[in-house]
Amino acid sequence: MSAESQAQFWFGPKAGIQMNNHAYQDKTYRKQYDINPDINWHAGLSLQYTTDRSFAVHTELIFQQVRNSVGNTPEGLELDSKSTYSFLSVPMLGRATLFSAGPVSFFAVAGPRMSFWLNGSGEYYTQEGDDNFGVGGGPYKVSFSESVDGVGDGILTVRKSNRLQFALDFGVGTLLDLASGQRVSVEVRYSKGHSNMALDSYPLQEGVSFEENLQYANNQILISTALLFGYNPTDRRKGSSTNKLSNKKKVYFVDLL
């Protein structure tokens, strides 16, 4: 059961999965190390404003996690380095309807995305400098302090970080209007990263040649589903004006008595 909805604002929860592929500024870095794409998740709130069925302005507040996995050194020594970074992401997109059939419509979206780097952590083990794998390494957390450089006491300090990052999003999806006045949105989107994570590489341990290379941008393929609730402020204003008129009539009648 479904019906066409005519609300101006649509809002609701959104969640999905994403595949992250890192675009390194140093083109030879991928040849030196084993780097695997990461599949992760995202979740948050979605908001749309529309005046008709053909066009809408779309934005979100999304929490994302991005992982990076690096293995094996150019010298053939065993290396296992994994990092996890958290972001708040806010895209500002235009949505155009391609075609529709009753309560079902198909659309395309495009626009810029801003992401704020919240925090990060990681863990690594390296064989470098010793015959026993695991002698070097351990867990660490990322710090954005400008006063300390490098790693110490389980802290990796990133001094030249791009905490505010930009990307360009393109995607397609479908909307289904439900009889209950809600909408279900299913979307596939590609996000082309523009900003590098940082402007440098950072050693994880003194005496170890491997460094966490943060000179890369995050490219993502996102698949997500949202449940949207409609709200039309015009209907609320109509109800308010009717109530005011009714109240005025009541006051006037009392004055005559």
C-alpha cells in the first residue's frame, strides 16, 4: 500500500555501508606496501527540502569510520599496521527527479561534501630490527596537538592535519512514498575526495623506518537507506489561522453580552 506525499520537509534516520579507497599523493606508495580497500559503516540523520516532486535540496549529518590497512615492507619484512579514523560528514546536494511512476521515483544527486576529522587510533606490529615478529609496535591514539611531533607513550601526533576535508558527491537512488505518509530512500553514491588527510608522513616508533603516510584523500562508494518523515509548515499555519479566527468570534460575542 502506498500513496503520493506532498510534504515540503523530509527528515529521518539514515544508515548504510561504504567502501573506502585511498588515493595517495605518492603514486609509488601502493607499490611499496600492501594496501587493501576498507568496507565500513555510516549512520546519521537525513534532511530534504522540496517544493515539488522534481527537485529537492538534500543534506545530512553522518558519522563515518574510515580504516586503513598497510602490510609488508619493501624489504620483505612483515608489517601489520591498521588505523581507524572517525568523521562527521555534511554533504550539501541537489536532487533532481529523473522519472517517476506513481509513488515510486528515481533521482540523481550531486554536490559538495564537508567532513570533520574527529579522532583516530591504530595498532601496528613490525619485524623490522628483529627476527621475531611483534617486537616493535603496539596500540596508539591520534593527537592533533601542535606542541609535540612524532609518537610517544602511545600517542601519534599529527601536526599538519587537514581536519576539515572536502569531497564531491555523485549518486542515484529511488524513493517510495508510503501510505502512512513516510518515505523510504535507497541510494548509491560515489564521493571523490579532494583533501588529503595530512600534509606529511609520521613515524610510529623511533628506530623503525615505516611511517604512517597520511598524504591521501578518501574516495568512497556509499550504499544507504533512509526512512523519511514528512512535515509541511503550510498545513500548520492554516490550522493556526483558523483557530485565531474562532477565538476572535468568541471574544466579540462576550462583549455584546
